Amino acid sequence: METMNLIKSAISAVDPSKTSKLANIRPDMEIRELGLDSVATMEMVGYLEEKLETQFSDEVMIRIQTFGDLASLIENTRQA
């Protein structure tokens, strides 16, 4: 599954009300711009960790600001 599609699936799974906004997601868009609250964001990360069978460290996650940052993290995790 393409990385951005995986992210979109995670968003849909944790906050279906954001589904209509998924087409607008760009790599340079900040995650907070989508309007996910902190709980939904944590659930999205948990969804991604489960799908990728990994766990992201807090040190790495604190630096994630954009969907592009998140996509890079996922791609690097897949290559490891």
C-alpha cells in the first residue's frame, strides 16, 4: 500500500468525519491542519504502528509535524 494511502486509511479508521478532507492532504500539510485532536492523532499513530508491526519512539514522534514527515518515517521503518 502506498504510504499516503496508508496514512489516509489510518485517519479514516480513527476519525471517519475527516474522510471528506482526505483528498486535500499534501506532504507539506501540517497534521494539525486536518483538525485531528490529540487523542485521534495518538490513535492514528497506533493504527500505523499496528499495520507496520513496529513502535515509533516518542523522541521520533515529537519531531513529526507534517504528513510528509510521517510518510518519511513510515518509509524508513519499512526499509529497516
